[in-house]
Amino acid sequence: MSIGDRISTRPAWSSDLPALLWRALTSPQFTLVLLLWLSGVIGLSQIIPQPLYSLDEPLMYSQWLASMPQFLWPLVDDLRSLGLFHLRTSAWLRLPLALLLVHALAMCASALPAVWQRTRVRAESSELLEKCTDEAPLALGRLLGLATWCAEAPEQVFSRAMQQLVQDGYTVRSNQRTQVGLAWRWHMGWWALCSIYVGLALLATGLLLHSWLSRTYTLILQPGQATSVPGLTALVLQLEDTHIAGDPLDPPEGVAHVRIAKAASSDEVVTLPLHAGRMIEGMWWTVVNIVPMVEVTARDAHEGRELEMWSFIPTAHAQPRVRLSLLGEGNASFASLPTQNITLRVGRAPDQGAPSCRFMLSFFYGVETTPAWTTTLGDGDEVIFEGVRYQASLSYDVQLRIQQSLWWGVAALGWLAVAVGGVLLALQRPVWLVVRTTKEAEHCRLIIWMDTLTPQALLPERLHSPGVPASVGDSGR
Amino acid sequence: MMAHATLVFTAGGTLAVLIWLIAFGLRMRYVLCPAEASIHLTTIEIFTRIGLLLGIVSWGSYAALTWPQLPWRMALLPPVALAALMVQTSSPRRGSIPLAALCLYGYAVVAYGAALAPLWTGGGAEMLATPPALPLAAAREIATATAAGALLTHGLLLPVRCYLAQPFNDSLVEHLGDGTVRVAWVAVTLALAAAAWRAWSAWGEVARADVVVLFIAWSLLTAASLRQMVTGITMARMLYGLALLALALLLIMLVFIP
């Protein structure tokens, strides 16, 4: 009795390069290496900060550098030249994806003929039985070979083996004349294995093309202000109005109505709920945030004349109405009233005691850092400070993300194919058996080739079935 | 009152998880080697029920006192963990499917432990706000805890096996090793689907922390699963390492990523 065990019967190591390359490409170990490589790069992209903008602009670069820990400054240029700050669009990610694509296609190409043959076995069993030789069959999973010698007639051993396989739930086809039999369980499982590799190929293709060709635009829409999409000049967006539900300063739900002005056709108003993406104009539109802002106006308390204010954001100019952020993000919360030498700041009211829809307005003299007066206001409230009447009201900016191109759909489809294949294989694993008996001197030799994806320890039990003594199967690999 | 309830939940919950862990280890030992005289199924059942009682009382008192300010993860995971263990203890066929029994213990330990973790790390306030697309977040959470529970079972197989003095059923270890990886893979796939769907529909992108962590765990488990299929070896050192790495990622996901 002898047992052989190998992963596949693909060509042995050869000195010629194409065969060597093909063997490497169709090696199951390569899948492991590529998946680990991908995981490592994706993991690093989560640990190393990946700026969303290009670092080629000097201003952006200096701002970004300032945000980095100081000990990293001497290393930043070297790390940047290695592409570590744009990992998702760098060769570090694209190379394993490209290799995964090639590897998955190679795996499919090497597996498909055998899978097709096994699928057609019901219809073309006689042809397939004729083709079976003494050599090991083409393996898709783990190939286990078993040979045993008995002192009985080959016909008897063969019939008994095939009967036992039928009793064990195998579907069998046999040729009594040549004494070759085929037996299988759930042969669709081989398609599930193919589905995993087809899925991996699609996943890699989708991710590659997505990282290469797709564009993402993140826009801040303000009420009444036209905003053009940088890469799509024919498209101009205007925020018509916003409805929110729940806490006005931290809206969990809301809807934005956006007017889309197109050069080629008439305007259209679309309704975009918060956190509910929609496909519009072949692009994926998502309102990712509805940001509460405080609009402040200033009037002379006696004469009623409008006073101009300056917001602290870099591109601001004097205007009678300023929009200040409640997020406390640096200068966006500040404005000044130059004629009175007053600076004002908005902020959220402390959690304790204040109703949820109220915010704070603080007044500073000149460049002092301690507020001269702080008051809590609600939407539309007025307050007088140093002869100036201030009115504060809430309004909302909408943060909109537009995803151009649909390559993510290919990646999603690929992932789905992997998921379906994997779930099917998790439920049941396929087994393929080739049984043959031959007469050798006074003995009969029974040869069984088993190709399966089932764990090793569960195999001997199945090998016992065709009449092999129980002690035989225990010596595995 | 609130601080008192938090203290009760932290102490009682931690004790319950520790008791379940002991019951889990004993149960695994019993499954692998029923011949070991020191283990009795009744002892394991008593441990499990004491843990259940502690878990129900501590979580119930905390939920009653903090409602509706109960962080969503604490509202979701402990009841599901308790339900899983109740099914395990009350099912008439609880001994017949060792894989399901052990995975349920693993799930309860991970899910209840993950709900408690913010109280230990002090990050409970971050979980207070209801996340967008809550049903998908809940599906992601339950599937992640299931995967982590299965991987915890896989991870405990080796040390428990080492402690067994008597000969044990090696093929059962292989069967459990294979089964736990299958359960974990399917659960991580579901968790990743829910997380990616949620991220895409709510933020228009999938490169978010939860999706990234789940994708890495999924890749590791896919690699482990494929390797397991083509080699036929379920408890190899490399597969064990990949499974433990995936478990660590899933625990990070459950504890730190809202």
C-alpha cells in the first residue's frame, strides 16, 4: 500500500522560464503572499496620515508639514519620495493589485478545463472514463493518491469499491470493461473555487481602475451661493434650502435641496438626504454632513445702520453678514468689527445646563484674549454690546461628496463573487475521485486518486469506504 | 446613581465574562477529551448559569438607570450575548454540535467583553451618539463579534489541547479548527458587507476605519482559508498566526472603532 499526497499535478520544476513563471503564477501560495501584501499596504495607509490633497502646492505642503509630529520633519521628504503619504494611489498598492489580477486569471485559466470537464461528466462520462490513465488526474485542490493490493479478482474489488461509494453518497460513473470509475460529491464546489479567483480578479481590476481613473470631489455648499465642481465646469450647484431634524446644532437627520445648473440643459432641483447616497448624472452623490453655522449681523443700536464685519478666514472681505463656524476650528469661528475695535467669537454652549439649541457669543476688546462679555443665544436672538445690536441666526452648510466613475461597482461585483464562492465552500467542500483496478501478478491493485478541498484529518474516513482497511488511511502527509 | 450603576455593570459584567471564560475552557476540554475525570458537564452548566445571572442583573440595572442615554453598543451587544448563552444552555441538543456550542461561548465572551471595554478604557462617551444607518452598524457589530468569537475558539484550541493529560480526539480538533475558520470567514464577510454598504451609502467612500480593519481581517482569513483548503492542514502554525492576527483586528474594531 502506498499513499502519495501533493497539492497539484502541474508540470514539475523546469529550467525554462515560461514554465517556471507559470508555476509561480498558479501557485496557491502566491495568493497568500499577495493578500498579505495587500493587507499590509492597506493597514499602513490607515496608520500613516494620507492627505486628501496634492502636496505639490507649497502652501498646502507647509500646512501639512506643520501638522506632522516634529520628530518626523527630517524624514518627511524621504518618506514622501517613497510614496508613503499617497499609498492608495502609489505603486505599493497598485503592484500587488496588478499581480493579484494576473495571478487570479492564471489560476482560473489553469483550473477551468478541469472544472468544465467535471461539470460535463454526467453527459460525457464515457469519454472521460476512456481518457483516464494510470497517471494522476489534474488536481484543483489537494491531491491524495492511494494504492492498495488485494488477493481478490479485480472485477470484484472494483464493483465493491464503486458500490460503497454510492452508499456513501457519491455520484458515480464507471466502466466495467476498463475498470475505471469516477465518483464525486458536490462538484459545483469547483465552480465556487473558480468564483473566488474570478472575484479576486474583478476586485483587483475594480480597485486598480478606481484608484487610477476615478475622481472624488468634496464641496461645501452655502445657502444661495453658486459652487462649481472643479473637474466638471459644466455643472454648477446651488444650495436652495436645508431641513434638519433633531438637535439643531448636531443634526442627526436632514435633507438638502440642491439646484443643479447644467450648461446643456435646464436646471434641476434634487433632494439629497443626509447620509443617503444617490446616483445622479452617472455619479454617486452623498451629503456627508450638514454643518450648523451662525450668521451674525451688526447694526448701530441708535441709528439702525448696518455695520460691516470681517470674518477671519483668509479670503474674507468686509460685509454686513458673516457666517461663523460652531465647530471651533480656528479662525472660522471669529469675526471683527473694525469700527468698534471689537472681535467676536461663536462657540457651542457648555453641555451642562444649556438647552441643546443654544450657542455662545463672546466679545473681545482689541487683541485681548479674555472675553469682555459672553452670552448665550438661540436662533434669531438679538443682543446689544457697546452700542451695537447683534443678531445671530442659525443656517446650515452642506458638505457634499461626489464620486465620479463607477469602477467601484466592478470591485463590489468581484468581492461579491468571492463572497458567494467562499460561502458555498464554507457550507460544503467538493470531492473528486478516480478509482481504477488493475491485475498485477496474483494480486489486484486498487488505485484511488482523490482531489479535494476538505481538511486532511477528515479524509481517511472517506478513503476507508471503497474497501481499504482502516489502518491504511491514518498515514497522511 | 449613574456612577453606581456603571460600577455595578463594570464589576458584575467583568465577573460574568471571567466565569464564562472558565466555563468556555472547561467545555472545550470536555469536548476534546470527555474521559478527563475532573470535568463534569454539570459544573460547566452551573458556571454558565451563574455568569448568565450576573450578566443579566448587572446589564439590566445599568440599562434601566441610563436609558435612554445608553450607548448604542452597550444596548446592542450584551442582550445578544446573553441570548446566545441562553440558547446554548436551554437547547436540548446543546451537546450534539460541539462547534456551535463553543462558538456561542466565544461569541458571548467577545460581545459582552466588547460592550464592557469602553468602561475600562474610558471611551464610553464616544459611543453615545446613534450612528448613521444603525441597522447596518448593528449587523456589522453582531457579525464581527461572531467572527471574533469563532476565532477565539480557534485560538483556545491549541492551549487547551496542550493541557490535556489524556489522549484526545485529534480529528475533532481538526474539525473544530476548520469549522471555526469557516464560521469566522462567513461572519467577517457579512460584517464587511454591512460596513462597506453603510460607509458607501452614508459617506460616499469605503476607506473608513471600520471597513479597512474588516477588509484586512477578511484578507487574512481568506488567505488562511484558501491555504487550509489546498494543504488540508487546519492547525498549522501559519494559519494559527493569521487567525490570531485577524482576531486582534476584530477586537480593535469592536472596542475602539464606533
